[in-house]
Amino acid sequence: MVTRIIIIISIYMLFIFVYMRYLQKGYIYHPQTEIVLKPTDAGLRYEEVFFKTRDNLELNGWFIPAQDARGSLLFCHGNAGNISHRITMIEMFNKLKLDVFIFDYRGYGRSEGKPSEEGLYQDALAAYQYLRQREDINRDAIIIYGKSLGANIAIDLASEVKAAALIAESGFTSAYEMARRIFPYLPVRWLITVKYDAINKIKKIPIPKLIIHSKDDEIVPFRFGRRLFEAASPPKEFYSMHGTHNEAALTFKDNYLRAIDSFLTKYLPPF
């Protein structure tokens, strides 16, 4: 009987190991390929863009210009859907007189490839390099923005390149801590292969940083946002809000936009 129990437990642990080690990408990334909306559906002019990564994948993005733009926002979206699910957020940023360049990671929307941690970092870098080579933007007024998983990608990018400011919304400290929250009784330190180690990367980012997090976030705990803020070096600001992970910015749109506008007014070069 004891031997049988040991065998059952061993098989169960082997299953968990295989799942965590080899199937976790399917748990982390939820890309969709169908483009359901375009900026023109919100009355916004846009330019469809295709650009290459250093490993020669073609990615797709949209450049949405703003009239009398004060800066250009590089938009790193979250782990689900694609750029066409962010039309409302694009419209909100555009109202702040920001050009928006939003792109799809590999495997999302019309972008080639399959998602991976290193691949998504490469994608953000390729998007940044594309944006910087445009002649119609102020290269000294690029804001790197990321939401949820995109916040961790934005933090990685901001630790490697020159930008005017970083806005990280609903980000998490590391993949390990997120996994430990979801699977508290498993030895996730030995099982998880991705890192998304924002807590250490944010320490070396010198540019102004705005960390945004909702106290009601049911997916990424509020304490993770606070810890990112505490780890960051000045200049930095923290904006706390209410509402769910995906709806807080939309539910309290006016307050959300005021907080971002105040931050940009303080730290962006005059326009």
C-alpha cells in the first residue's frame, strides 16, 4: 500500500514537473491572430508598419500620430489578444497629445514567430529601434509604456536603451513570485523556466518612472507594484487606483489620465 502511494505521488510530481517545465509557455502567452478593430474605428488616423527583429522575424504594428505631439509612446501590451484589443487605450493616450506606436509580439496578430521571454525582449527592442529612426518624432521624448506582462517587457527595454520616461502599469516583480502566488505548494523555483525579473532590472533605470497599480487588481497583487516602486531609484512616482486588472484605467479614466498627464508635464522636455 505504501509503495503504491509513493508511485502515485511520484507520477503526480512528474506530471507537474513536465507541465511546469514544458507547457508553461501556453499558460503565460495567450496570443490571438485575428485583428478585430483598427484605429480608424475610433476615428484615428494610423500607419500600418512592418519591421524586422534581429533574428529576422517580421512584426506588425501601428503608428498613430497625435496633433502637436508632446512625445511618442511605445506601447508594450499584455499577454493576451493583440494590438486590436487596445484601441480604447490608444485613443486615451492620443488625447494626451502622444503619438502611439503599438506593436504585436511574435506570434500575436500579424507578427511572425512564437512567443518566448527572450523573443519578446527582442521584439520590444526592434520596435524601439524602428520608432527612433522615424523622422517625424522627437527622439528625446520617447516614453516606454507597458501594461501587465508588457510592464515587465517595458522595464527590460528601459534598462537597456535611452528614453525620456517609463510608465509601468500592473507589472509584477518576477515570474517566480507570480508562480509562487498561483502554485504556493509547488517547488516553483526549480520548475519555472521564465524569469521576467523586473524587480532587479528596475533598480538600474535612471529615467523618470511612473508605476501604476490598482489596489483591487485580482491578477497581479497590488503589493507587487509597490515593491517595484520601492526598488526603483528616483526620480519616480506611484499612482494607485481602484478597479480590476483589465478595467481600472477605463473605469476611472479621468483620474488615470490626469496622473499620467501630470507626470509627463513634469518630466518630458517642453514641446
